[in-house]
Amino acid sequence: MSSHLLSLAIWVPIAGALVVLATGERNTNLSRWLALVTAILGFLVTLPLYSGFDHTTSDMQFSEALPWIQRFNIGYLLGVDGISVLFILLNSFITILVVIAGWKVIEEKVAQYMAAFLIMSGLMNGIFSALDAVLFYVFFEASLIPMYLIIGVWGGPNRVYAAFKFFLYTLLGSLLMLVALIYLFFESGGSFSILEWHALPLGMTAQILLFLAFLIAFAVKVPMWPVHTWLPDAHVEAPTGGSVVLAAIMLKLGAYGFLRFSLPIAPDASHELSGMMITLSLIAVVYIGFVALVQADMKKLVAYSSISHMGFVTLGFFIFNQLGLEGALVQMISHGFVSAAMFLCIGVVYDRMHSRQIADYGGVVNTMPKYAAFFMLFSMANAGLPATSGFVGEFMVVLGAVKYNFWIGFAAATTLILGAAYTLWMYKRVVFGAVANKHVAELTDLSSRELLVMAALAVCVLWMGLYPFPVTDVMHVSVDHLLKHVAASKLL
Amino acid sequence: MQDALAAPLAIDWLLALVLCWLLLGLAGMVAQRNLRYVARTLFPLGAAVGLAIAGVAFAALGEVPETVVLPLGLPDLPFHLRLDSLSALFLVILGGIAAGISIYAAGYLRKGEGTAPGLQCLQYHIFLASMALVLLADDAYAFMVAWELMALSSFFLVTSDHRNPEIRRAGYLYLLIAHIGAIGILLSFGVLQGGNDMAASNGVSDYTFAHMRMMHPDGFWATAAFGLALFGFGAKAGLVPLHVWLPEAHPAAPSPVSAMMSAVMLKTAIYGFLRVSFDLLQTRLWWWGVVVLMLGLFTALFGVIFSAVQTDMKRLLAYSSIENIGLLFVGIGLALTFDGFDMTILAALALTAVLYHCLNHAAFKSLLFLATGAVLHATKERSLGKLGGLIHKMPWVAWLSLLGVLASAGLPPLNGFVSEWLLLQSFLFTPGLPHGYINMLIPVAAAAVALTAAIAGYAMVKFFGIIFLGQPREERLAEAHDAGLLERIAMIWLGGLCVALGIFPVFVIEQLDAVTQLLVGTGLGAAVRSGGWLLLAPVSENRASYEPLVFLLVILAVGAATFMLVRRFWHGRVRITGAWDCGWTLQSARMQDTSEGFGQPLRQVFSPFYRMTREEPGSFDKAPRYSIVVEDHFWYWLYLPVARAADMGTRMVAFLQQGRISVYLLYSFVTLIVLLFLIRG
């Protein structure tokens, strides 16, 4: 099937971004509208990916293949399966929200701000659809640049430090991945096709070294404990939109990397090292849960809660069953919506009060009832309470973990309490009670623009919580295929 | 589904009715602040739906179980629902009690009290619907969704007056413990689905209850599943030491919600525990029964002695609910023990007592909570120390709560007596247990149950006496008014249930027969039927028996005769004289027994149980004040240490979390080295 949908998904936002840049700083409103139109267009071109998706096969669909650097057999290979297609949709959807959320708040360098997000959106679509390792690597590294700029230019007072730390961590991680890619190139007899690598038999030592090389790259991105520390700083300093994209999409890149590279290329090593991965995941969930509990800064709290939730995702990957893996994917999508919503919620009050300290708030419900209702819904989703998307993913991962080993399931389940504790405690302190001070008394409720963004996310969160079939149905066959692939040994 | 369309099954009707509840809730959002519409229209409709649910469920008692699968839920695990006799019985409780409470709420809702009426209407009806779904759920996912939804909706109802910091604290504590309990239940299902071999997986469909019924876990895993279920459902039911949320959350909630939580929500925990231990678990060990019995006994005693010293009327009732939950667990423990020794008819007797008490407690506790609501509205006062003499101003509420008080104290001919009597009856058979120590020790427990019943009577005398009898302790009580018409109707309905359940035990036990048949394979139906509908002889006629109607007639006759005799021979001969006063001509409200004073003997006797802080006036105080605060040791022994440990843990973690890149790079490096080392080994 020849279609150019994936190319469109990648290049429409980037082309739009260039147009936005070209409008310059003279007419900020024009830049905003152009950015919005581009973002919506970018989302619309991804919709046929879902509607035309064949749920019955695990093969790559909407494939495109063009030669690129023929000397090294590098190609422009694109394609999606049931795992990656969802993230392209999520990414394009979140981009629209980010553009709307930054409408009034960003007053300086509007065109550049919008363009940075659009370019990033296109690059990340590229990461999710690349089937050539070099292409993947290029997109993977290139996506760092707009994020670096977003934090460094539009961030908070300590932005340069945070941007630097972000860049340093992720770059160091991906260098080892590059080594692994070159090794695989030679090992496979001169191919950079990821699908060919999946079928490549490898010895145990080679698999373990490859697994570790990929692990370092992806673990930083996820981020897994103990290489998570760049994330809270990056989140705190990033503008709201930056935090949203960082939490909703960028963190998923690492997890996606596990599914595309580590598990299928080194299945025996994955099994061998699964104990370590599960341990790291559980440590992330427990340790980070405790860290989140003491945070006084709302954004830091949500940042830590993201790490903890991603711990659930990696846990779901390495228990190697359908429930766990599908649960982890649902958790990833759900976390995309929920963390985006949480950061937007914090952004809403930050724009009004210019404080992220929990102690500065209290009784917000009295002045912002609509806001309080949305914030409540998203907090509940973050805590994994039912009827929200957060519940479905966590529930599936815990059930899957119980199937793998009761005690791992036990440990995972007990940590759910921490999630509920820190999120609801923050909500209680910020929203409930009598009006805390005169600044809170002067707050105004959501504007219609903010309401639109919140409502869109609320619909997603509830829809996935009540009726997750449309999501799980798409991934089902691909997950099944992946599990079968990982279960078979590839040893030489 | 085709057949279902042809002739709707009972379960289809029930689902439709549950949907009606949800729609009524949503309808409340249309005009949130329109009290006339929300309270006078939607809540009575909700009551009608409740009655219909009770009716359909009642008809389904003893019928063949019905199942239905909804296209909602997880992939490969859509919602499975099932209606059998056990769920039907609890649906009868839910529907019947909800009918009363909804009518009451129709008259009770006021403007400006916390959340807008329309929103409360939504939360309330979601609460009802989620309880119904808990009872119908037939797979782990549907059960957990309904269970958490129930916790969540009731949390919102509890915190409807969130401007009060105490209520916020109570709500948070409630939600947290509910969440912890839910995780226990979830893990219990996790063990149940796997049996011994967790890895032998058929996928998600293992999480249906039908699959769990086919598993035969060995002793260790069965005990694990049972222990987790006991923990999870115990946390919801308020089993000591997981009870701390209950005396906080019940007083914080609006009265109809307290009534609903105490009367029905706690019963869903009993339902879940019965479902897991008697239906899903195919392996049962007799000693579980002894553990449950002991926990239940301790809970009952603990609850009742705390109930007797409370000075807040709703807290008093909350502790009394803990006591009743304890009694229910005592009965379940006995049933498990008997069942473990294959003495099924005795297990059926104990279970009948449990199920009967569920019905009874639901009826009288909701009645009493509604009464406190009426008192609260009339006086704006919850503290017993500031009430008194309300029987003159609020005769309807007073006389109707007298019914509830008598039932709660376990006095014949009301319903509380029957179930406690059945429970004590089952104790009388424990000497037959083929186990030396157990058959000696368990009868001792019967004495403790009797003590509990006695102190419960004491607490109820205090509740009724201090609120309604004597003289008003505050001036403004003179402005108190009786409950409105709708509130009265609701209380008459619940009071009527207390009387009916007390007078017709044979009929009730015949209905319970279907449930015990399902759980332990036998029932008391045949035995009680042979005695005729008048005489209740649960095991055989030459053992103990009880004739409630005769009892009622004798009581009425004795009462009437006394009244006549006193009037005939005593009245008219009363001399009114001012001779020496003796304090009798001047009797002020301050001379009455206070609620603290009433509890004093118990505080003395059971002082090790309480954590008391007294403030006593010295000899030269100009304005002497006496105060006593009675608290729960568990809060200090169990919960605060946990909270402190968590706090310390976070502090230590915060220390590691320095925020400097160099330190983190060191951490990362060390971790890598360790990992590489581990991989080598």
C-alpha cells in the first residue's frame, strides 16, 4: 500500500512551523492562528492512520520506503504497527492543546515558540514511525533541540541550568545507543533496518551488551530510577507547554524504545535482566512516591508522579504477559492525557498567581469552581481512581504482575496507595478549605480558552476510563506478536 | 442476548433500574440549585426505583442464578454480572433502605448546606448505583470498578461541607483507608484467579468469578486470599484496628449519607467477605473461623464500650455500627468454623444469624441516623451535652427513634433481638465441635457477646435518654421543631421494617434459606416451617424457641395492665406537698445526668481501653471547668507511627535528593557499576 500519511504527519507540522517562523514577530496574532491551523491540520492527517488501520495484523502499515544514503544502506523507511500508531495520534492531539494553552501566556517571541512546538511534534512523529535505525536516531536527537530551546528561552529563572542538565543527560545516554546501532549494522551484514534486526540471531553476551547500551539511552528518557533527576528540574523551569509535551510525549519515547529495540532485538537478554528491570521499576515507584509526598512545589510533585507512573510502564513491559504489556501501553497513553492535564492545571493558577508553592494556595474552589472540578477529575485520574484512564492502566499492570509473580504484584499494588496519597493531599491543600489569602480571593475562573483545553482532556480521560476498547483493540495483535517474538530465543 | 430480548430476566430489570438511578442523578445536574425540582421530584423517584429494586431482587431469591455480560470493561474481560440469592438478598437491603433514605432526603435537603442539591443528587445516586453494581459484579474488574466508585462517590458526599477542616481531614482519611482496603481486595482476587500456579495463565479471562470458583488453591494460597479479603473488606466494614475512619467519616457526612453508609455500605463489605470466603474460595480451613471470631469479638466489645462514652450523638451511632459489624464477623467466624468441621446445619444457623442481623442493622441504624439528622436540623447541635427533653418538641422523631433504640439494644419483640438470639443459639452448639480447645474456648466468647449486648443496651439508653428525655439543657432547644412530613414517612417506613422483621422471623428465615443453601448447601427453611409461622425453633422444637407474636402480646398485656393498675390504684392518691423540698421542687437541667456522667462507670471499668485526657478544676478556680476527651489508642499505637515512619522515610529520601548534577552523576555511576557486577554474577 503506497500512502504518504506518515510523511505528512511528520512534515506538515514542520513545514507549517517554517511558515510561522517566516511571519516573524510583527504580527503575533497571525503566528498564533497559523500555528493553530497547522496543528489541527497535523492532527487531521493522522486520523486516517487510525480509521484505516488494519486491526488484524501485526505487520507494519502505511509503509514508505525511499533510499537515502545508499552507501551505508540507510533508507527513509517509515511504518507503524498497533503500538506506535497510538502515540502519533496522541502527539498530534497534544500539540493542538499546547498551541491553544500558550495563546495568551506567551507574549515574547511568539512565532518562535509556536514553531518550536510544531517542529518538535513533527520530529516525534518521525521517531514513532521510523523503521530505519539511523532515521530513528536522527529524529531522536533532533527532538532534543526544540525542547532545549523551549526550556532555555521561555523557561523560569533557573532555565539555563535546567536546559543544560536536560541536554547533558539525554545526549550522554544516546551516545551509547549510537555505538549499539553501529555494532548491529556490522553484525547484520550492513543493514540499518530495524525489522531485519528483529530477526537477527545474536549470542548472549552480545545481547546483554546491546540491551545495556539501549537501556542507558532509554532509561534516561523514560526516566527510570536512578537517572531521573534531570526531569524535575526540567519540568520546574519549563513553560507550561514545555512541561506538557515533555511529560505527555517525550517520556514515552524512552518506553517506546524498549518496545522497538531492546525487547525484540535482545529478547534473551531481556529475560535474563528482567529481574533487574523489575527491581528498578519498583524502586522508581516506591522511592519516587515518597519523594513526591514531601514536595512543596506543585510542578515538582507532578514531575515526580510522572516518574512513578513511568515505573509502572516499565514494570508492565518486563513481566512479559499480555495484560502487563497492554496495561503499560494504556498507562502510557493515559499518562499522556493526565500529566498534560495536570501541568495545564498548574499552569492555569501559575499564570494568575505566579507561584507554584502549595502553601500559597488554599480554598481555590471558592473562587474557581469550574477549575476545581476539572482539577479534581485529573487528580483522581493521576491517583488511579476508577472511571478514569489512570485506573485502567494501573489495574491491568497490577493484574499482570500478579500473574507473573504474586509478590511483585503485591509490591506494585501497595505502591498505588502512595499515588493516591500525594495527589489527593496536594489537591486537598490547594483546592479545599476556606480562601487562604487575598491573592486566592482575587482569582478568576477558567477562561473559555482554558475551558476548551480542559474539557477536551477530560473527555479523553473519561472515555479511556470507561471504554478503553478503541485503544486496546488497535494494539492487541501487535502486542501479541511482540510477546511471541520475545518468548522465542534468538541465541546463536 | 436474543433470549434476553424475548423475555427480560430479573437481572435485566435490575440493570435498567440501576440505570434509572444514574439518570436521576444526571437529571439533578440540569438545575443544580432548584431545590423543589431536585428534592421534591428526583429523590422521591429515586425512592420508587429503590422499592422496585428491592421487589425484583426479592422475587429473585432462591431462583436460578442469572448472568449477563456487558460490552464495557477491559479487552477480553467485559463486565460480567450475576444475580444469585446472595446478591439478591443484599439488593433487597439496598433497595428497601434506599427507598426510606431517599424519601427522607427529599425532605432533608436544604439550600446553602455544603454542595449544591443537584450535585449531591448526582453523587448520591451514583453511590446507590455503584453499590448495586458491587452486588451484581461477577468478575474482578467489574467488582473493583464498582467498589472504587462506591468509595469515591461516598467520599464526595462525606466532604460535601468541605469548608470545615475536620470534615476535610475525615474525608481524606476515609478515602485513603478505602484505597488501602481496595488494594487488599484486588490482591485477593489476584491469588484467587491463579490458585497455586500463578504463571499458568489463560489471559485476562481468569479474573472472572466463574473461573475462580473452579480453582482449588492449596492451604497457603487459600489462606493468603482469605487473609487479604479479610483485610480489604474489614477495612471497609470497620473491623478493628482498621476502623479509625468510621467514627470520623460518619459524623462528618450529612445524615442521610451517614445512614446510607452505615446501613448499606458497610453491608457491601460483609457481602464481599461472604462472597469470597463461602463462594469463590473452594478451600476453607476451620481455623480461619476462629481468627475471624476473635477479631469480630474484639471489634464488637471495642465498638460498644466506645459507643457508650461518646458525647457526640453521631459518633455514638458510628461506634455502635462498629459493634454490630463485630457481631456480624463473630457470626461469620462461627459459620466458618462449623463449616470447616462439616457441621453444615450449624453453619447455616450461624449464617442465618449473620444475614438476619444485616437486615436488622440496616433497618434500625438507618432509622437512628435519620433521627439524628432531624435533631440536628431542629437544634443545630450534635453534642449530647447540649440536648435533652426533645420528646416534647419532637414527639414523632422521639417515638420512632425509640423503636430503633429498642431494636438496637436487642430487646424483644423488635428485630435486633431475633438475630442476636440466633447468634447466641449458634454458640450453644459449639461444644459439639470435634476439637478439644476450641469447644471449650468458644463458649467463653458467648459470654463476651452477651456482655456486648448488655453494654449496647446501656449505650442506647444513654442515646435516647440524653437526647429526648429529661429537661432541655440549652435555652434555645425550646425553638426545636418536629421533623417534616417526608422525613416522618421515611422514619415510619424504617421503624415499620424494624417491627415487621421482629414479628415475622419465620417468614424472614424462610427467605434466608435460599442464601444459606447457596453458601453452605443447607438451610433452616424446612426446620422453621415445620414449627408453623408463629413459633421460631431454628434447629429443633425441643431446643430453644421463640414466639415473637406471643411475646408482643404478653408485653402489650403487661404494659396495659400496669398502666391501668397504676391509674386505678395510685393516681388520685398522690399527695403534692412542699414539705422538705429535698431538691425536688427546684429541678433544673443542670441537675440531670450529663452524657459524660452517664459514661463514667464504663470509663472506670474499661479504663485501659481508653486514652483519656482529663481537665479537672482546682479548688480555687473562679470559673471551674471539667472536661474529658476520650480517644482511641489505635490512633496512637498504629496510625501515627506509620505516618511518622512515612514522614521519616521521605526526609531520608529528601536528603539523598540533593539537586546537584555531580552527586547524581555519582549515583548513576555507582548504580551502573553495581548492575554490571550483578550481571556478571
